[in-house]
Amino acid sequence: MKVRRKKMDSKKYYMTTAIAYTSGKPHIGNTYEIVLADSIARFKRQQGYDVFFQTGTDEHGQKIELKAEEAGITPKEFVDNVAGEIRRIWDLMNTSYDKFIRTTDKEHEAQVQKIFKKLYDQGDIYKGYYEGMYCTPCESFFTESQLVDGKCPDCGREVTPAKEEAYFFKMSKYADRLIEHINTHPEFIQPVSRKNEMMNNFLLPGLQDLCVSRTSFSWGIPVSFDPKHVTYVWLDALTNYITGIGYDCDGNSSELFDSNWPADLHLIGKDIIRFHTIYWPIFLMALDLPLPKQIFGHPWLLQGDGKMSKSKGNVLYADELVEFFGVDAVRYFVLHEMPFENDGVITWELMVERMNSELANTLGNLVNRTISMSNKYFGGVVTNTRVNEPVDDELKAVVQATRDKVANKMEELRVADSMTEIFSLFKRCNKYIDETMPWALAKDESKKDRLAAVLYNLVESICIGTSLLESYMPETAEKIFGQLNAGRRSYDELNRFGLYPSGGKVTEKPEILFARLDIKEVLEKVEAKQAAQAQSEEPEGTFIDIEPKAEISYDDFMKMQFQVGEIIACEEVPKSRKLLCSQVRIGSRVRQIVSGIKADYKPEDMVGKKVMVLVNLKPAKLAGVMSEGMILCAEDEDGKLSLMVPEKDMPAGARIS
């Protein structure tokens, strides 16, 4: 744990990120969250808060067990490797977390077992059987009615039938209390659109009891009184927010917990908002603990040509971007380009454009010009001669107002907007140079004091702007302070103008903060690097790796009956965006089969095709239409489907074996 001195008279502020799942290296979209959280934590510290900032890794579950088996190592070895990589990237991005928790930490595991037992003893958890559709990537069970076109409602992937003994949490017991809390605390779930989604789609229709243990895999925290069960992911993962700061289920919690809980902010991705705004508050209610003050579900950062995909070669990682642009340029981009509520977009072209326009020109050129002119005209000495003109007052008004504008935006977690306010200050400084024309003043000896005042005003404005910028771009701020021979201003000083000491001296040789880049050269380097990686890491040909499922026996396979079917009619399923309903001749019988292939096939395209059919699948209703089998398709990593058809013409009903 990082240790920093605490101000005894400062106000506490406890914030967390979601803990990263240790299934693989985080891409830039995953990394965005820790950088966003870091900017908030740094700004709160600047405001005088005693911040405790926690992040970490979620390390249990079936997916981890399968990945470890595939890699030929133990699950613990697997998560140790990935957790180390995640922490390396968090540190690379200069994030100032106070605690990095792992759900394999012994202290966490012990408390999870105590929490499970407490909830069981008080009647909130009971044993039963779960039978439903299971999504391995999401590690979630769903009923048929919760599926979307027969697939996982969260990730859109295939689900499989599953039945096993399990423990359940009585969610409905606390549902009305949670609805009341949300209605009386409008700040609890942000943005508001996330709150509306949770209320209308989950809480108001009624909550089902939640499965909180599993027996079909072993990589998890054992239930202390029934060790064949392991604690299911969300009861394990979510409790990190209290175990990480010393919560003890027996009533012996640490001073850190007592002084920091409830959390001021849980910062999470919008894809896991349901777990944090429904499951987590209900767990806390059952533990008789106060609820967090705010849960913010941030949007996603997407690649410019769609979802990041290894097969498309467009996955971007933080360390690769840092190699091209530097840490602070990457921090600037992911913070500034992410809207408050909608998804943001990242491309190499946009990164270069922002590097050149905002960082190299607006900021870097401003600092360089100001220091260079100070050296050229006054040997680097900055003097406040107090020769004032109306244009100075206009500049000072903008500079002095910026702190509160930034603070107001940060209070609403509108981080991108707060950065825009800071860069508006820098742009106003550039305009001030054009208005005052120092190079013209330098030609008139009688204007020497006026020239000195102009340069002083610029240095002072940059100092204030840089102090505000430090929360977002700490390395850049440190470099600017070094070149100006100035220290970071306290928060209370950021709306006061004129604190730079008259007679101070800037550096003799200003450092280029951000070099302009040529987009063509950058793209050529990117393509060359990607080609080299592809040649060294990937075999020839197009391929996709998918999540392996549990092994089945030959007898299991023989239970499935595959036959060739001929589609004789097909139509769209009313009120469904994805479903087609086909009449399929299999031997002498015609079966009705509903398939989620509307995005790739029109009804008229289906008629006459010979397809592969799983015949003995239990009939089920999809969108109110009965389906009596499954037409098999291949699916690429982007979700595009292709019907599986026999290579040669085969009669309808032919056995597939």
C-alpha cells in the first residue's frame, strides 16, 4: 500500500474503481477508468480532501479456471501474472491509488467467508437448485425471459442450459427499500439515464433471488460451512470495497473503515451498473451498512472503426500508445475525448490531431514562446511592473474565474468539460500574446515596463493554469513548473492573480513539451509494428480464439442429433430486431425454428438453403414464437453469422455425425 501523510483537519473522500477482471491484458478502454479515477482523486486532494483511492483485481471464477487450464498453469499462477500486468499498466499511467486489492488476498477471502455465513445465519441466503441459461464470459445466470433473442442480455453471446445446487440471496426482501433510497437520493446513480435504466428494466418489474454460490467449478472462495460450494463472483468481487479498507464482519473493523465508509464514489463502467446499483446496495442493507454516496457508470472508449477486436488488429493498449505519444498525451486524450454520457472514440488519426493542435500548439507553444521572450528581452527575469491596460484585466478575469469553473465541472464528474475550461485559459493566453504583440513592444525602449508586465501576466496565468492541469497531466505540470521556476499553487490561491514572485527567473532553454507529429509517419510506424507482431505471434491464415467450454464425454456428444434440413419458408418475427422464423423440412417432417440471424440474412435468402440443424433441442419460445430446434451458424469475432451448409448436395434429413 502506498502511504502518504494525512491532514488531520481535512475532509475524508473515499473513492474506488471497479476491480479489473484478470482474464487478460487491459486495453485502452479498460485503462481509461483508472486514469479517470486518478484525475478525480488528484483534484480532490488539491481541494484539501483526505483521499483514499482504491483499485485492484477480480481474480476468481470459471473463466479464470478455464484460461489457466488452457495455459497449463494453476489459476493462482494465471491471476498472479495478469494482476501483475494490470498493476504495471496502472503504474505506467501514473495513477496515484492508495490501495491495490486482489480478491485472492487472504484478508479479503476470510471476510467474504464471514459475510456469507452472516447472511446465511440471518436468513438472507438459502440453499436450493438453479436451473437456467448460463453465460460463461459474464458468469451470470438468466431465465429464458431475460434472454435477448436467445442470447445473453449483457454481452450478446451464446448461453447454455445449466442446473446445479446453489445458495441464493433473497433480493426481493430489500427491493422496496432500495427503490425508496434511489427515489430519495437523486445523486445516488449517475448519469440519470443509468438510474432510469435500472429502475425501469430491473427494479420495478421485480427482482429474482440471486445465485451466490457455484459447485461446477472450484476456483473461488469456499463457503466455510459447505466447502463443495464456492462463493459466486459478485458477492466476492463487490465486497472488496469494504474489505479493502478493513471491514470486519465480526464488528472489529479498522479505523480506516470507520472513518471512510460509506464510499463517496464508486466509478465503474456502464456495463456493470446493474451489479453495483442493485446487488451491492442490497448486500450492504443486509449487512446493516450505509450505502455509497454515489455510483457513476461511465461510458466506453471505442476504436474508431468499431469494437476493439484482435482479429481486426485494432486493439489499442496503453503501453503501445505511450510509446508513440507519451504518458500525459494519452491521459489527456482519454480524459478529454470521453463525453459525460455517450461513448467516446479513439483513433490514431485523432490522437495525432489532438497532439498537434491542443498539446503542441495551444499548450506547448504558449509555454515555449513565453519563456523564450522572457529570455530574449529580459535575460529570463520576470518582473511585475504593474503597468496595466484593459486587455490585462480581460485576461486576469478569465484566469481568476477558471478555478471555480473547473471545480463545478468536477463536482458533476464532467471531467472532459473541466479540461476544456483549463485549455480555454491557455487559448486566452495565446490570444493575449496576439493582442499585446510583445515583439512590437520590444522595439520601443519606452515600452519596456509594459513589455515586462505582459510577460509577467503570461507567466502568472500559465502558473495558475498549470496548477489546475496537474490533476490531469501531472508529469507535464511538473515540467512546466520546472521551466518557470515556480511551485504548484494551493487551491485557495488559484483565484488570486499576482503571486509569482517579481524578479523570479525562468529557465534559459525551454524544453519542447510536445513535438508535432506527422500522421503519415505515425501510421506507417503503426502498420510496420502490427505487421511485425502478426508475423512473430500468429500462424498463417485467419483464425479466432474463443472461450473454451468444459469438456464433454463421447456419450454426451452422442445425445445430440444433427441432421440436414431444407428451409422451405421463412419470415421475420414481429417486433424482433434479430429473429427470423424458418419452416425447415427434416426428412418427412417440417419443424419451425427461430434463429437470431436477421442481421445477416433476409427471409428470401433463406428459402431453399440446406442447413445443419440440432434436432433434439428442447422446444422453447423465443419472442413468443415456438422454436423446435437450432440452425447452426459460424460466428466471427464481430458477431457476423454464416450458415453451416453441407459441402455437397445432401437430402433433407441426412444424418450429420
